[in-house]
Amino acid sequence: MHLIFYTSQSNIDADKVEANLADIVRSCQKHNTSDGVTGVLFYENGTFIQALEGEEKDVRATLERVRQDPRHSHMHILVDLPVEARSFPDWVMDTFFVRHPELVDGEMIALIQKIYDRSFPVNAKDLVEFHKKMIDEVDTFKILRFET
């Protein structure tokens, strides 16, 4: 098994975000089901944070397909490593839209990336646990789950 976490910046107009996220969810669910890739995607305040997991060749192929999507740019890999087991085994690619800009600020994410790049590697276990808590606390964090 392999795990990749990345962040990227949205190129989607603010008034078209929800419609585009719905399209992304449909596409992810179609491709990821057939490719055996699981994970989760969060969107907030112009920033995507996504986890992809599965067999390494499938995860890398999915990442390349995602990298080509013009709806985002400035992809930054936070974690890219082998793992013993999936962290999101039941999630083909569920997508969450965080409705509170103060929870995930694009400038703060950029600062965190710089700190990690210069100081130490991202702790994959902590990153996975953070995302699981976000999923568990959907109401608390005022997150909407996109369904297709």
C-alpha cells in the first residue's frame, strides 16, 4: 500500500466551486473505484487537501491524472510513502467542503508547508489522524459532505 497527501490551490471561480466539487466527486468515484484508490478530499478557502491511498502504481497514476486537472495548481506533496494498511478503506474519495474560512487558511497552509520543508518531514500518522478527526467532527467543523 502507498499513501500520498498533497495540497494545491484552486483555480475555480468562487461562485462555481460547489458545482465543480460535485463534478470532481463524480469523476473521483468513477476512476477511483475502478483503480482501487481510496482517500479523502477537503476543500476550503481556495485550497485542496487530498489523501490518496492504494497500490503504488495506481496512486501514482491517479496523482498524475489529478495533476493535469486545470481546476487547481501549485500542487505540493506533503507525504509520499509506503504504508502497511489503508487509513480510509471505505472512502472511494469522499469530498468535504469546509464552510469556515478561519479553520483552513491558505496562507497558514503555505506557512506550514514551508516550515515542514525546511525543518522536518510531515508525520503521516498525525496527518491521517487529523483528517479522520475532521471527518468524525463534520457537524462541529461545519463541513458539508458532497454526495452524488
